[in-house]
Amino acid sequence: MHPGLMVKTPRTLLLLLWLMWLTKSIAATPRNKSTYGPAITVDPFAALSTESVFLSLEYELRQIRDLHLSINKLRLSKIVEVFQARRKSQCRIGHQKNYNDPQAVY
């Protein structure tokens, strides 16, 4: 597998393995029936077109992208929540300070 291709979920890994197996089984199917005899396909998915396989793979990749986007949004909201909590706690600690006093030095 290409080192730049990172598989994030087991479902995608299974889909990629199935796709590789499918292309290998299609390539191994004899084309000349008179020489090799009738081509017997045991795979029920061999009748699928490569277009439908790639569309399902594209759908899975979109689902993974959407999942990563939602995870990143949750992380960002958690970071904002932590910063807001810190700001509130600092405001409570520094509540005695009078920020409207022009003579004060902080």
C-alpha cells in the first residue's frame, strides 16, 4: 500500500482490500472462452461495475471527511470552552481590581 495513503477506519481498510481483491479477480478472469473454457465467477460482487465500486469508495471517503470535520469542530469548541472558563476564573480572581481607575498600574 502507498505510504502516503493513511487509512483511518477499519471499514475503509476493508473496502480498499475488497477493491484490490476485486480488481485482481477481474484481471485473473480468462477472456478467451474457447481456450480456457467458460469463466466461472464465484464472487457475487464481480458483476458490479468499477464505477459503482469507485462511487461507494468515494462515499466512504466523504463520510470519513465529514467525521473528521465534526471531530475538529468538537475539539475547537472544547478549546474555546476551556479558554472561556479560564477567562471567567481570572475575572473572578481579579474582580477586586478596578480597571476603570486611570491611576492604577497593573
